[in-house]
Amino acid sequence: MTKFLPGDVILLKFPFQEDRSKFKQRPGVVIDVSDQDSKYFVAQITKTDHRAKGRVCKGILRDSDTGKKMKIKVNSFINLSNTSEIHEIDIIQKIGYCNIIDELVEMIKTNKIYPFEEL
């Protein structure tokens, strides 16, 4: 049984894209769960808008309904182009819930973002 579900906003040790052996503690949104081995596919939450670099991001205002439910502290972006497979041991805690998970999944499908092409 999995502990976290799609839409959960979690605090985790997020690996750097350049060197996956190094991590930074940051929030992320659970996009999908692998029931076979308790792995979570998580999208990074960041303060930086990466859309100019061609990345697929969704802006979230801190004071919006979604921002309040996610419990973000600043205006943020969910960077759907920066997703990682995370093991439960790397998750520190659940901090909120992203009530637009269906919209995020649709953005992933539309943009054919790996590894979520089969969602």
C-alpha cells in the first residue's frame, strides 16, 4: 500500500538533473505512483519560471485557492519538465494537496513528457 497519492504536495530530497547523486530539499507534487515498488513520480516545485527555456510549467499564486491548499510560501511554478522517480525513503513529509492534479496530468499527456506518456 502506498503512503502518498497523486496530487499530494511533499517535501523531499529532490535530485539535481545534472548529477542525480546530489540532492536539494524542496517541495514537489506526486504525479503518479508505481504500486509495484513504492516509487513516486514527482514534479519539482520552484520559484523560477523555466517556460522561457522551453520547459512545461504551471504557475501557482501563493494566495490562490490552489496555492493555499498546496501550502506554498511564495508564488511558484510546478515544473512538469523536471520530474523524477523518487523512493519513499527520500520523502520527508506531506505538506499539502494540489487540487489541479488532473490539469497537470493533461499537460503531461499533451506535451508527451517522459515517463508519463502512458498516463
